[in-house]
Amino acid sequence: MSISLTIALAFAGALNGASLQPEIPRSPTVDAVLACQAQTSVEARLACYDRAVAALRQGLDAGTVLALDPRQARRSMFGLSTPEILERAGDREEMPSEITARVQSAGHSGFQRWIVTLDNGQVWRTTDMVGEAPPPRAGTTVQLSRGALANYWLRVPGFRSLRAVRVR
């Protein structure tokens, strides 16, 4: 075995357990709430919590502090690139492989394709041609599933499965 290969393997082995990803920064507003727990006096701790929670509420209302449930966020991100923070957050649950939703509205997007808006707010466009086939009606339950090579499939009852891409 060459020396360079031995060094490369030793380096890879050393990194195997180490994380190359930086820590996810936490909001100072959240840190302020957590710091209140260190107060020994009941009155001081309560006053600290009151100040810190008021600042937290203000940040949440203004959108400068975000609080999210990683499971719900992953579900709502189905079909989009997942932000790094969701890949590393919470319980490490993976993105769902499929979702079921109802069509809110649908129509032709041009070039013999459909654009479908779901009741969960997601908007999908078929990439397979549908010809003059009518789009699914509002209220129709559809299924979207992850395929190979970053493809997604839209299944509409009574119609063949179509490749689709999430627009929004």
C-alpha cells in the first residue's frame, strides 16, 4: 500500500466519527430563555422568564425567530430541496416517500401539461404530456410519491401516473 493511500485512509478513518458540519446556531432570544433557569432566586428567575419570553414572543410575531416542528416541516417540504437544518434537526426522521392530498384547483399549464394546486398549498406541474385530457377536478384525492433520480410521480385516479415537479 502506498504511503499516500495509507495517509488518506487514516485521515478518512479519523473523520469517520467526527462531524464536518458546523453547529446550527441557536437564536440568542432562545438562549436568553434557557439562561433564566440558572437564576437561584424565585423572584429573579420569574422576572428573567417574563423578560425573555416577552422578547421571544416579539421575535416570533415579527418573524425574526422561527420555531418549527421538523416532522411537519419535512412534510411541507416534500418535493423541494430540503434545507440543511432539517436534515440535521430533531429526531432524524426522513422526508416522507409519498403524500396524499386533495386537489384545490387544476388546469392546463401549456405544452399539454397540468398545473395542480393541492389543499396543503403545494403546487405541482406535470412534466409528462397529458394531451387534451382534462385536469383533475377540485376535491379529487391524488398521491405524490418519490421516484428514482429525483423524480416525483403524480397519481390521479382513473389516469396513468405522471412525472411531476413541485413549483411551489
